[in-house]
Amino acid sequence: MKQALLLPGLVVALAAPAVAGDLDNGRKLAEHWCAACHVVSSDQKRASVDVPTFEDVARRKDARALTLFLTKPHGQMPDMALSQPEIADIVAWIESQGPNPVPAEPPQDKPPSGLSGAIAPSK
Ligand code: HEC
């Protein structure tokens, strides 16, 4: 199975399985479709000015917001008509570029009473 991956890209391109959030495929898609304008990985040194890097995007948007955003074209981005599995892969890749790759933050404004006493020692 692993040996098949020695031919980069070919296997994936022929039959992309509908697995949500394939990081490798997400990276390939991002490098192919997005790198002209966005810095899509920490390896990449330059892209358009004024376009947010994926690291920055990951900091500000969670997976759900990104998925929604990518269902439509934006900026002068060509209408690339990404499929749902492709969007899921790209979103997984973008989130992996962030400082703490979690899909969504739990609301912080109401600390739960009761159980939290075990975590926060009260004086
Ligand atoms: C032709 C240039 C171009 C291409 C190609 C492009 N983008 Fe963008 N993108 C922009 C610009 C310009 C903005 C900022 C303005 C806007 O939000 O419309 C942006 C904004 C974004 C944002 C929102 C960032 C924020 O600040 O919230 C996301 C997410 C994003 N792009 C993802 C992608 C992905 C994923 C791809 C590849 C599938 C891609 N972009 C391809 C130009 C591009």
C-alpha cells in the first residue's frame, strides 16, 4: 500500500476517495489551486501581497466557516468548482497550518459550575 505512494499524485488524481480531510491531498490541491495568491504552507516564501496566508486564515476561521467560504469563488479566484471532498481536504490542510489545529473553540463565557471545581482550586 505505502509503495504505491512513491508515484506522487498519480494514485490520488485517478480516484480520489471521499475521505473527509485528507491532509496530503489537501496540500496538493492548495499548492495547485491556491498558491498563486496565498501562502499555503510554511515552506512557501511568497505569494500575492494583501492576501491572507493559510496560517493566518486558520487562526481566524474554524473548519465550518472555511467549508462554507470555499463553496463559492472569492477575490479574482478562478471558479475552480471544488467538490465537497476536495473542500474537506483543503480545509483540513488549512487548519493544520494554524497554531492550534482544533476545528472549533468551545464557548468560554459561561464556566460550567459543579465539575469545574475539581480543575480550578478555589480559595
Ligand atoms: C486569484 C487569487 C486567489 C486564489 C487563486 C485563491 N484566493 Fe483565496 N483569497 C484571495 C483574496 C484576494 C482574498 C481576500 C479577499 C476576499 O476574502 O475575497 C482571499 C481570501 C481567502 C480566504 C478568507 C480569508 C479570511 O481573511 O477570512 C480563504 C479561506 C481563502 N481565500 C482560501 C482560498 C483557497 C482554499 C484557495 C484555493 C482553493 C484560494 N483561496 C485561492 C485570492 C485568491
